[in-house]
Amino acid sequence: MLIKKRGHRCVIASSMASLVLLMMVLYGTIGTQQQQGSFSLTHDYQLLGRPLYKLDLSWPRNPELFIGEVFGVALDQFAGVVYVAQRGDNVPKVLLFTTDGDFLMPWNTTTLEMPHGIFLADAASSNPTVWITDVGNGPYGHCIKQYSPSGKLLQVLGTPGKAGSGLNPLQFDQPAEIFVHSSGEMYIVDGDGGMNNRLIKLSKEQEVLWIHGEKGQGLAQFYIPHSVTVDNAQRVWVADRGNKRIQVFNSITGEWLGTWGSCFTEDAPYSVRLTPDKKYFVVVQLNTNQISLLDAPPVGLIGQCRVVSVIQLADDVKPHLVDLDLKTGALYVAEIGAQQAQKFTPFSLRGGFL
């Protein structure tokens, strides 16, 4: 696949003041080329609004290792490991890199068909685990699987190979993503185009605590719920992809709290995550090739969404799901169209996070 290369812009500022103004208002297009087989990929992007992130051109050091469609990324910030999930025939379904860009190892597991969402749980403990949603239609699909860091299958949620009917809460149909809270409670969005359109909360013992499971456009109804995250104010944020909105719920009771839709008139939200400082939501829009940063509302208020910064990627990159390093603030993006993962680092003239 060839992504059209955009022009480079270089401006020399005569003073620090003019340099800061230039970066804040007209931060230029940045591009580079890397080879992937016989194809040339150009990692062009533009920063719109406040320049909060910049591309790390050195990550990873061996991009040719991406040989499938890259669907998800997960961070172990304590070990400094990035897990990248990819799809394809005869490809390792998970690749491990360091946060510095060195390749560590592949998972040569046969227990994954089509990985979709990936999440690192218990990162601060001595026994972190990796949860992966599998949307495959074969004998191992329609499940959520827990792995050791080296790729050993530990347990399976759901019935392998059996798509859900909407009746059994733990019988999934193309589960999109899982978020495991530090308490051990799990939040699952189930329905990447299948029969189910559900948000489920499970206890640490994997008992159903509450569920929203109706397909539709009304409040607390879903059409292709695609990503889920939880903030520090007992709020659950769900990227309701088919309805082009983000819905918000109380994490304890499941009560519907509000909806954001005005930011997604052109394309749906695919991924939603919080920056480590809890100031911004990182939201991906696949078809417009955008990564947007939205102001996070204060406790007790949902209000309307407001975009403060946009990373506009090149055509056909197709960003899908993201994750952030909670120590450094680095943003990692899984890109289906470009068949790669990329790293963006916080941009700050003071050297601190954002």
C-alpha cells in the first residue's frame, strides 16, 4: 500500500517567542519514509489546535516486523513493554516491543483467531496479565482471553466458537474491548458488528454486576459499542461507534449520565482513553484518520465535548485503538490501513507532560 507523501515545511524563527507562536498555531507537517517489503509508507501528519503530541520517528526500530493488520496496543509501563495485536494468516498475533522501540518476542500462539481489543491488567503487580478480545468466527472466536506476559493462555471468558444470542451475559458475539479496573472489576463492550450490543460490568469474581444490552439509538442503547474506559470519578465512557457518540455511565450503579455527540458529526469514535493527567480524552476516528484530544469534564459534570487538539494522519492510515503509557504519557496507536503501530510523545517546551 502506498500512502501519498505530503510536502515538508520548515520555518526558521528569529526568536523563541515567534517559535512558540508558530508551533502553537501552524505546527508544520512532518513526514518520513520507511520501507515495508516493497512498499513505501509515509508517516505524514498535521497538528491542529494545541500541539500536545508529536510523532516518535524512531519507534519501533524494526517496523518491518508488522506483517499483519494491527488492531490493538497495550502498555505495561512498569516493565516498559508494548504489546501489539495483529491479524492475518501465518502471522504472530501479538508482538512485544520495549517502549524504546526494541523488539522482544512474538507470541506464536494458536489460541487466537482475530484479536481486536487488548488490555494490560495488574501492571503494578508481580503478575500482570494481558486480556484480548477475539472476534473470530472459528472454533476459538467470540471470547475474551487472559494470557501471561509470555503468551500462555490462562483462562477464557465465553464459549469458544459460539456467537452470543443476547440471552447469556457471558456468551459474547465479537466482543470489541475490555477494561480491567485496578479493583479487578471488568467492563466489556460486546458487539463489534455481531448480534450483541452490550456494556457489561463484571465483579472481580466475574459475576455480572450490571448490564445495558439493548440495540438502538436511545439512552443507554448501543449500536456497535467499540471501546470503554473508566475515569477516577466513577464514570464509564463508551465509544458507541454506530451511533457516532460517547455515552457515560456511573461505574457503581450503571446509571446513564450523559452523551457526547457534537464532536463526531463526520465520523464515529472508535477508541477512548484518558491521558495520565486526566485532563484529556484521546479519541480515534478511523475513517477521517484523526486522533482527537477532548477536554475531560470535572467531577459532577458531563456537559458537551470540546476538541482542543487533533493529530491528522495521512489518508488510509486508519487508526483503530490506542493506549497510553501512564508514566510518560506516550501515546501508542494501532493503525489498520498502514499495518503498523506508532508512538507519539507529549509535546512540551518545558519538557513535562503536556
